[in-house]
Amino acid sequence: MPRGGGYAQPGPAGTTDWDDYGAGAAPLPPLEEKQPKRGWLRRHWRWRYLKWTGYAAFAAFVLLLCWLLLFVPVSRTAKPLVPPQIVLETSDGQAIARKGPIMAAPVDIAKLPPHVVDAFLATEDRRFYDHWGIDPRGIARALWTNISSDEQQGGSTITQQLAKLSYLKLDRTVARKLKEVPIALWLEAWLTKDEILERYLSNAYFGDNVYGLRAASLHYFYRQPERLTLTQAAMLAGLVKAPSTLAPTRNYKGAVAREKVVLSAMADAGYLTPDAARAVRPAVIDHRADQTTPAGSYFADWALGQARAVTEDAGYETVHVRTTLDRRLQALAQRIARRSTPAGAQVAIVAMRTNGDVVAMVGGKDYETSKFNRAVQARRQPGSTFKLIVYLAALQSGMTPDTIVDDSPITSGDYRPENAGGRYRGQITLRDAFAASSNVVAVKLYKQLGSDAIARAARSLGIDEDLPANASVALGTAGVSLVDLTAAFAGIAADYAPVEPHALPRSEKGFFDKLLDGKQDIGSRTREEMRDLLAANITSGTGRAAALGIPAFGKTGTSQDSRDALFVGFAGDLVVGVWIGKDDNSSLGRASGGGVPARMWKDFMIGAIPGAAPRVAPEPAPIEEEGDIIPDFELPGNLDIGPDGDLSVEGNINGNAVRIGREGVRIQPNEETQRRLDQLDRRRDQIERAVEDAARQAEAQGRAQEAAQQPPRGQ
């Protein structure tokens, strides 16, 4: 082996010194490691990138497809996109209100004149039959127009507009526009072009609360869309851009100007020649509004939500819904509210059957002046009417109307309410305390029973408001609506509670339905004892002004500083609540629940229930004594001294009940007199309607004369 441990290499020919040759030779280069080709590596990572991108795209497509299947049902476009119009009727079938949008049956493209379809395509989507729901050319044209001129155009196709109307909010956001694209493609995949156009035209908004081409054609021109003329079709097509501002019933000049734009677009699209477009005269409006049915009322506004719930699956046609409203009792409530409410005050009246059927509702003095429903929307202090809850809890705890309670001043604690007038009676029965509406007894009962017991009693009668845990609740300081308060009294009048006030008739529940509905029987003993207390309030307590000729049960209520005055009670199968107060929550002065509200309640009951009028006492005979003859002085009726010391006289004149008191002379007519008064009221209403009709006709004639001064119009 050569030195150095390496192998010797042969030298040049003839050389024998191998060591010298090896020592002088240059070393061999080290062996290089084999490197992979860089081009293959790049191709490998590109393939993996494309593969995962494909997976992600496929997953996104599957998610999009699932979203479309679950949340974009194509069947929705075949239904009205707004709830149909509802006509509410009284219990005997008379229309009382027309609520909701004006709609009509869908249109059939095959039956429409060609110029009707052409007018909408020319202004909304000229390439409708050529694209797949998205029109890049139209979007580019709209962008260029918006950039190069002051005119603003949208690039949405009719399919996109149907997608927006059916599934999306109408806000102008990028997210909404992005959602339109897959939905439009989805609709194009499932529907024909004619189906898309039909459903769009049947739901588009045309102003004046009118939806759909058929309803708009009838509303503005009083004709079916199958008979629309060219000028009429052009005007309707022009309304879609800005229906609220271009409605011809309010902005005829604007509608005519927009019609000319549509006709020009039709000529530009080749549907008309320019000369033919210029020759078309403006459309003439033939609007015939329904003046027979009012737009609303306090009861109708409250009933609408319940009516909508039972007509969710209705089609395009107007739906007639029968309500529980009694036409005679509603007129009676309105008449009493008009003539009895003190000046500067508002009024609310709710009358219902013991099963919760609301038969009359007054939410204020004048619906046209103020649509705020004080019977439903106002949460006012119920005053002492809330003592119904406190005493119910006391009876449920084992007390009876004869239980002795302490009606003496409260001398300890931070809350020390006083009785009205500062009058205290010492040891009295629960019945007498309720009749006199003792404040101190109610507060002592509250403290004795606890806030939880009071809250349970309130919930059992349907008052679900969160009651503050303080003793002032016993005096009615927690706000509650009159309709809920009246329903609480209905729970005592009925066999079970809570009673749910409702505006639509309900079928009578069977035995098993009552077991499962979550309601409970108050109990015959508790119910009779509660009726005992309520009767005492009318016969010998603060509610004596509400006394009837039949058994009556009720409770007065007056909030702090006389801001609210109430009377709620029942007789026969009617439960009625009356409230008066001021919207600014200021004081009514000396008003109390035992005054005007109690008398209004009594007047309503007398008019609603035959035989409810108090019986008039016979006239006293002359008294003769020996040696002296007392003059024949006869009172016309019963002499009454109210709880506040007011002197009043009640009597009868020709069969009509008459009361003379501090508030003046009040007359409760008998049946025959009431019939004549009703005739006068109806005659007055007829005269008022005739005057209104004459005013509308004069206004229409003025518009016609103004229109006659314009150039001659087309068909």
C-alpha cells in the first residue's frame, strides 16, 4: 500500500517510482450528492395547491347549494310577498275596517297585451330573455351611465329584483347585492322566463299601498291588466322606479314625465318607432277609492295582529275576517265616551264577555285625532282597582269576607299611606274594608301576605307585569293596561282564569282542553267570596254610583293626585272597564273612580243589558198629622249622599232615568227614547257623509277641470 493509506495510481509509461508519482499527482475531486430537479418540485406544489383549491371550491359549492335548498325555496315566489288586505267585520257581518295593502290575483303573461310586457322590459330589463339571471352587459352599461352622466341607473335584472323582493332586505348593501347573484341563478334554473316575469309583475310595488300589476291597473285605471292601453301600460311601468313619489293620484305630472321616459325606452329598444312613441298621449287616471269602509279604529288596530295570525297562508285576494265586536254595544260605548268624558281628559272603555270576547273598545275621544289606543297601549296606574288582587290573595290564604282587620293609621315604617279623607274605622270586616277601599288595610294585607303571594294572585288573573316588591303596589302604583285589568275581573266573573281578551271568535273548549291549557279554576268558595266583596263596593261602598237593578260587582280606582280614575266590574255576562285621565299624566282635579267612571259604567250596563236600570222608588204619599197638614212635597226619585258629601237626586221622567247632582242633569233614556236618539245619530252620520261626499265630488270636479285644460289625452 502506498503511504498515506491511499491507492497508488499508475504513472506515465516507463516510470517505476509509484510513490513519487502518487505524491505529486493532484487529489481527486469529492463525490457530489445527487440533487432533485427544481422543475419537478415546483410542479408538485402547484398540483397540491390546485387540488386543495378544488376541494375548497367543491365544499363552498355544496354549502351554497344547501343554503339555497334550505333558505331559498322557489315556491315562495309564487306567494304574495306582503300579507293580503283584510276586511274586519263585526259579529253580524258589517265591515268596520279595511287594513293592509291593496292586492289582486296574479297576472298571466300569455293573456297580457304585448305592449304591456314590452313596456316593463324596455325600462327594467331589455335582455331579460337572453341572460341567465345576471346581465354583465347591463351592469357595465349602468356603470358607464352613472359615471358619464348625472343619471343613475341600476344593473339589476328582473330576476335579481324578484330575488330581492322574495328573499332579501331592501337595503343597499354589498352583501345584499352579492346574495342576489346565486339566488338569481337558482331561480333561472328552476323557473321559466315567463314564470319569473309573472311573479315579478304580480308582486312589484306601484305606490298608494298597491302591490301587483292587476291591483295597480284597477286602482289607477279601473280596468283589468288584460285591457290596458299602451299609454296606461307605459305609465304603470314607469312607477316601479319610484312608486312612492310617482303615484299619479298624488303626483300626476311626475307620473306623466316618467311615462314619456318609458315610451322613449320602448322606441330605443325597438318595440315602437320614435314617431309612434311621440304620438302617445298621457294616460288619464280613473281612480275610484272605496269610501264605504273606514281605514281603521281602535278595535281594528288591536284586532289586526290576531287576524293576521289566522290568515298567514291566504293568497292575493282580500280576506274577510269576522270579529267579536258587537255593533250595538260599540256604538253605545262611543256615545257614552263622547258625552260623558270631562273636558281636557281622555277616555278608554273595554267591554268583554266572561270568556274574553271583546265586544266594544274605545281607546280615546277621537281616533282621527289620535290613534294611540289607551285601552291597550297605555300602562297607567290602576289605583284601588288593583286591590282585587290583594284581596284575592287574602281569600286564598284562608281569610273570609268576615275576617276582622285593623283599619287604623300606620305608625311605623317608611311607607305610611293614609285613607282617603283621613277617615279610619278601627276593627272592621274584610268586606267593609274592601267596600270603603281602605288604603291602610290593603297595605297591611300586602305586608302580611308577602310580595310573592300578591304576584301569584296577579298572574293567576292574567296580569304578567313584573310587580315591584314594595307595599305601594297594593294601592295600584304598578302600570297595567285597561284591557288586561278588565280581563282580570273577568277571571272572577268566569269559572276559570286567566281570561285572555281576544278579538276573533273562539270555539268553546272541552273538558280535556281546559285541563291542558294551563288555566285554573279559582275555586267556587273563593270566587263567591270575591263576588261578595265586589258587590259590597257597589251596594255600600265607593262604587254606589254604579248600582244597577240587577246584581252588579265592581271596584273603583283613583291613582295618586287623581291622575287616573277607573271603574271596573261585571254584571250579567258583561265585564266592563272604564278609565279617564290625561295623556300628560296631570291631575284630573277632584275626579275619582266613584264619580264619572262609575256613572259611565252604569250607563253602559243599562244600555247593554235589558232590565239593568235601577228600579225607581214609588212616590211617597202625603203625610197628615192632627191639627196640621204637611205640604205635598215629593222628591222625583231617590235622594243620595255620595262618599264625598255631594247631594244628588235620581228619578224618572216619562220612563227616562234622570240624575241631578253636582255634575248637572244627566238623563238615561229608556228603550224607545234611545231608539229615537239612535235614529237621530244615524241621520246625523248620513248628513256628515253626504257633506263629505259633496266635498270629494267638488274636489274631483276641480281636478277634472284642471285636466280638461291640459292637451287632449289618449285612450
